[in-house]
Amino acid sequence: FDKITFRRPEETNDSVKETSSSKVQIIVFEIEDREMIGGSAYGGQKAICCTSDLAKLGACAEGSVIYRPSQVNPGWPQLFVASFDGSDLIATLPSRTIPVKKTGMYNMYFIHCDPALAGLEIDGKTIWKNPTGYLPGRMAPLKNFFGLMSFAFVILGIYWFYQYMKFWREVLPLQNCITLVITLGMLEMALWYFEYAEFNETGVRAKAITFWAVTFGTIKRTVARLIILIVSMGYGVVRPTLGGLTSKVVMLGGTFFVATEILELVENLGTVNDLSGKARLFLVYPVAILDASFIVWIFISLAKTLSQLQ
């Protein structure tokens, strides 16, 4: 925990502030222990906060978070408390480090059981670090993956450029586009590797590197789709130009680039849960529709080209 403070609304009733010591409880637990959080009286609805019925049964103290010690992870869940003393509007949670010895997915809940704390504001940050760095466990393998992909693209690039220079007199315009795709792939993978390495080292995402990694990747995917589309149309095979289709192809490619760029930037630079499910669908649907348009157009064009060749 790093400099976490809680501010309760100023309009909270003065008599409540003076006669009670409201508290915010922070519980940290591993996902396998989620059933240890909460309880119910007489098999009723499960509650996180101890109710008067549960308190009468002696199961917990009224107004406190209900939890039971884990049988497989001793010392967990862990509970911390920040209290508002008297009429204080601000409560502070002392900075502390929590050692984690068991691998797993850990959650942290900020809970208040006092209705008077409705509208509570939280300021500060929590810092999560794995033994290998700040990368979350599910993202850590991607660092090595992007490193290997960068190396693979370098090998592919060396071979391609060697062949390109060897037969430069016979190079087709389409092969120039393939060269661009390979170059963009090398840049994208290298930037993602450095972005993840920076994130793992500092705990902060390098937004400039992320932006360019996303942009190079989006350009690569757009150009790759356009290459497949125009080859399916017979460009370089049965027709020297696209003719009147050029503007339509460029429009589809440009629209796909814009839609994909926006989606990728929001996913990689936005804060977790910034978008609701409906808002996310609003960004995903255009990309899905444009991808489907590429696929349909490619197969229709390919069928026409094959019929001409026959």
C-alpha cells in the first residue's frame, strides 16, 4: 500500500462523526479462498459484512468483514483497517508491504459496512510485484514471446532481403509490399519486447513505445490484408492495375486501419475496466465487420480470378 487515504463526505451527520469510529476494511485474498469471504445466517443470503443476526450467533462482530482463515494458505486472507476517529473526514492506511509466498491470483477488496460512509472517496495506489518484476503473472510470458518473435523476424528479414537484393531486377511491386510487412513486423515485435521489459522493470507502461507498437502492428495488419485482397483480384496475375476498384480498396483499408488503431489503443493504453461491456462492443463490432468484409471480398475476387484463368 502506498499513501492510501479515505475521505468521507462532508455532509455526513455531525452526530454520527462524533459518536462513532467508522472504519474501512481492506481484505486481501487468493482467488481459491474466495469462499472464505462472507457468511449467512440460517442458510440465507450471503453477506460480506457481519449483520446483527450473525452477531447474535457469535459468529462475528457486527459491522466487521466476515472471513475465515484459509486451510491451505496459512495467514490468509489478510485484513487491514483504516479508521475515522471522531469527526475526522480523512483516514489513512499506513504504507506497508505484504509478502506473498504462494503463486496465485490475488484480489483486494475495499469494504465499508457503515451506511454513513456512502460516497467514500479513495486516493492512493497499490503496487503489485512478482519475483521476476512488475509484469502481472498472465503477461510475464509475453515478454519472452515477443523477444523470440523479434529474433524470428530478424532471421526472416535477413533471408528476405538477401533474396530481394539477389533478384532485384525481377522484383514485383507486390514484393515491395511484402518487404514493408516484414519490416513493420520486426519493428512491432521489437517495440512490444522493449515495452514489456520497461513495464517489468519500472511497473509503469511506456505509453510512447506502446503507441508506436500498436501503430506499426495496425499498419502491418492493414497492408497484409490489402496484399491478399489485391492478389485475389488478379493484380499482377491477370490484370496490371485495379482500375476503378482502387478507391474502394483504399477506403476499406483506411477504415480498417482507423477502427483497429482506436480499439488497440484503448485496450493497451486505457486503464483496466475503463470501458463497459457495451462501450467495448461499440469498438469491437466495426473491426469484426471490416474483417468479415475483407474475407468475403477476398473469396469472391479469388473465385472470379480462378474462373478467368480457366
